[in-house]
Amino acid sequence: MRWMAALGLGLALAACSPSEAQPQPPVDGARAEAIFAGGCFWCVESDFEHLDGVIEAVSGYSGGELENPTYRYHEGHTEAVLVTYDPSRVSYAQLLHHFWRHHDPLDAGGQFCDRGPSYAPAIFVTPTQRAEAEASLAETQRALGRQVATPIREASRFWTAEEYHQDYYEKNSVQYRYYRWRCGRDARVEEVWRGH
């Protein structure tokens, strides 16, 4: 994503303080939360917000020790998305299935054109989510016939990214579509999953 600024696509670098959140269990069965990292958080957010039953997807940072990470400095964290969903409309298993088919599970070194640990994929789980996530990973390996590189990690604090990153795919749709195409995200996902 960093190469976009060099192309003059105009990221507004407004300074907003990130906030922290922990994934929460369902409240009266109406809402639940899950955290996924699959490269550029704009893309992961967009992919989840188009899934029926998802209430909201929020871009942010997770997995590191740094307090108050920002886009310019989030060493140790990965770009991640906090997904709030209605479990009566979409299950955690369905979210997992969707996630596997919207990133490259064979690449641990980043995703698509975005390289390095900030863009590494992961599923961040609570203790109650772990067994289902591990079963999903095993099923994905069986389906692909290859070792999956996306790890399952213990959920830690989720820090909401700056406001200009939220719903970037809607607020800057032309730049977003160009970035996604130029990065080869959809073409690579199709290549990985073709025939599976």
C-alpha cells in the first residue's frame, strides 16, 4: 500500500488516535466479533462488509505489543480487521470459510504486492474460537492439498486505525479499485482456489 502515495493517489494523512478493543462473545446472541489479518486492511474490510450477516468491519492493528500504533508506526502489529457480525445470520465457520477464500493462505511473507510482517495473514482467536479455527485450517489444507501458511494466533488488543482508513474502499473508490487491481489480489486468489 505504501507505493500508492508515490503515485499521487492522495492519502489524507489526518492524525486520529487509534483506540483499542478486545473481541467480545455474543451478547444475547445478537452480536459477536472476530479478528482477521489478510494483507491490506482496506481489502479485508471491504470483503467482509459485503458478506451478509456482517454488521461492521473496522480496519486496525493487532498482534503486537506497541501501545497506540499508527499507520506510520505499528511495528510488531499486523494490519487487521475487527468483524462484528450477527451469529443468527452468519456463523463463525462461515466467516472463516470466507476469509480463506479472500486472501492467499500459502503466503506468510505478506499478501500480494504488500510485503513484510505488517501484511502477514493471521486468524486471531479467543479460546472459544480456537477449535473451530483449527478445524477450518485443516479443512483448507485438505482442500488445497498444500501446507497453509496462515497461522492461528491468540487474540490480543485490537487498535482501530485512523479514520481515513475506515471504509476507504467507499470513500476513495477509484483509488481503491486501482490499488486492488494493481496489487493482483483478486487474480492471485482466483489462481490459488481454481478447481477447489
